Amino acid sequence: MNLKLELVLIPVTDVDRAKAFYVETVGFDLDVDHELSDEFRVVQMTPPGSACSITIGKGITDATPGSVRGTHLIVSDIEAARAELVGRGVEVSEVRHMTPSGWVPGPDPEHRDYNSFADFSDPDGNTWVLQEVRVGKPEA
């Protein structure tokens, strides 16, 4: 059985502000902006290169705006991805990696997959994590 994650709902307070952040600032592709009524609007956006999209809107979730934490965006070069986002005006944390002694600033010196991270938040406080993966998924 295949289970494909294709859409994640992100709760926001201001749909237009969030749409501008994700499309104009972060660089997601706008797929759909459909408003059926004053009570129902769906805005679907997809990160470049992703098979999974996000949706913001009205009448789509009762989750508290800002409550989505740690959604991961996988990148092949964390320093380049961070630099691009910072250049687009996104406040991104410094890159860090995990060692046996704990978190250390900077990317993993060997660029091991799944070991280098940086974070940012949308205007509502939903958090995102950039994670470097250069080779691919580990075998099960």
C-alpha cells in the first residue's frame, strides 16, 4: 500500500498576508486561490521541487494559527538554501548540526544527510525546518 502525503494545512490569521509571505517572500508556487464565499477560501501553494503542497485559507481547519511546528523542507545544500531565503527577506536561524555532545553551529563538516538544520517562521509563528539531505532516503 502506498500512502502519499500531498497536502498539509497551515492555520493562519490573515490569508492574504500568509499568501504573500509564502509566494512572494519564500518562493512557493501558487497553485490555487479559490474563494467560494466570505466563509470559505482555499489557497494552495507548493514549495519548488516538492510533491507535497500546503493550504491556507478560511473554513478549512479549526487549528490555532501558529500551531504547526517543525514542518521540514528538505534541501540539498543548506547553506545555499539559507542564503537564498535570507536574500528574499526571510529571517532564518543560523545553520547548526548535531554531534554526540549536542548542537554545534554550522553545517555538518562532512555534510552527512539529516544532520544540518536551520529554522524560520511564517508571520503567524508556524515553524519550518530546513534539513540537508544530499543523497537520499535511508533504506528501511
